[in-house]
Amino acid sequence: MSELFEKWSAHFQKTSTDHSNQSLSLTGDEAFVFDCDQTLIHGDIGEATLRLALERRWVISHDAWWQHLIEAEFSTAEINSWRQGYELEANRISTEHEKDKKSASLSQELWEAYEKLCMDDVESAYIFAARIAYQRHPVELALITDSALQQDEQVRFRPSVISLVQEIQKQAKVWIVSSSHIGIVRVIAHHYNIPSQQVIGIDFALDKQQTYSQNLIQPAPIGPKKINAFQVLNQAQPFLMAGDSKHDLPMMHYAKSALFIDHHKSIGLRQSAQELGAMIVDSKQL
């Protein structure tokens, strides 16, 4: 049995008044919910895919994507310069296959703009990152995600978490609720044998060509809206929520139990998780 599952089970029975001194009994229909980035995996696959997409000029430029930066009050001149340079290079690559003629500084500036957006308006930032899939087929998105997974050294699987998920799957259902694009998260889910219908992420309606449109499907699973997005598909109270950030706390509070992965970025965040009765796991031990 997974060591991490045993620790959680003991913690759950110790802290739950309904199950104190009783063996854990599951029917098979319970939902064990996991965040994806920095929880199921080390690193952030959504951001790794965004970085690669920016570097390759893979993103198809469109108004809705740039609008996030306009609303974040970057200067008009700066945004116009970014967009003109990006579209010029993207068009040159697609027509001339000159993959080496890309500005590294432009890639970096756009990445830094995303990071600033994360600090100012995290919901806008996550949707901005997910809009990279615009006019791409789900298979195209899966392929670039797989490339990011292979190339980005910051992203890797956690053997102990894999064992935990496998143990849970013997007795219940594992779900992923993530603020990355659903198509990106499904690549990770595949490695965990988690069915695609049990994956929730930022999603956009498909157009007639079966490519992603700019029409965001609501509710987008960000912060407290993770609960709303989960309830669209499953009305049952989650048996467990595992996460690592303040954006996972509402879902942890909603679930019967919680597992918090501590990256030691905030004492206050750790305390908030402890107040919810979460089992705290040091990220360095995963």
C-alpha cells in the first residue's frame, strides 16, 4: 500500500469525528480531487506549455488574447510593439520555415507580462495562458504539451503521488480540477490513467472545425470557482482535495478532508491549511 495513502488514512481517521477509530471504508463512487500543477506533478505544465508556445510562436494571435494585457494597463505602445513583432515572426515562420529567426527578448517580455498579470489579476492570467489553444485542434495542443513535458526540466512526475493515486483508484475515483487548460491537463491525466471525463480545467467551446474557439466555458475553475466547475459534473462532496496554493483552499474547505503540499512559500498559507485540518506534506519529500 502507498505510504502516503496510509499516512492520509491515519490522519483522516484521527481528525474526522465521523470515522474516528474506524477503518476507512469506501464504496467506489467517492471523488478524490487533485490539483494538477505543483500537486500531481512537480512544476507547472500549463506554464511550461505557455513558455514553449511563446518561444515557437505557436500561439495564433487574436484580439481576445491581447485584450488581457490591454486590460492589465500595459502601455498601448508596448502592446502594439509586442503584437506587431509577434505576428511578423509567426507569419515568417509559417511561410518560410525560418525557425531560428525569433527574438528571444520578445519571448521573455511576453513571459514577464504573464508573470505580472499573475500578480495583478490571477484569473485573467490563467485564462490568458489557456488562450494559447485558440484555433488549435485538441491533438495539436496535446502534442505541444507532450513536448513541453519532455523538454522542461522543471516539470516531472512524483513517484509517491503516482503510488497514492494508484491506491485511491483501487477504491474510488480520482478527479483533477485545475486552472490550466483542460487539454493540457488531460496529457498529465493520461499518465495517471485518469479518465478524460474526470478532468476539469479551463475550457473553450469547439468551433465547426473542431478547434478551440475564443468562447470561454463558464465556470472557469479558478479559486472558489473550482467548486462550481466540479459541481457541474459531480454534485457529491469530494472525499479529499489535494492542492498546494491559496487557490485550492476553498475546495479543501468544501471537501471532507484535505491534503496540502507545502512549498514553504508562505507561513500564512500553511497555517490556513492547518486550520482546515489538512494533512501537511513537505514538497521536498515528494
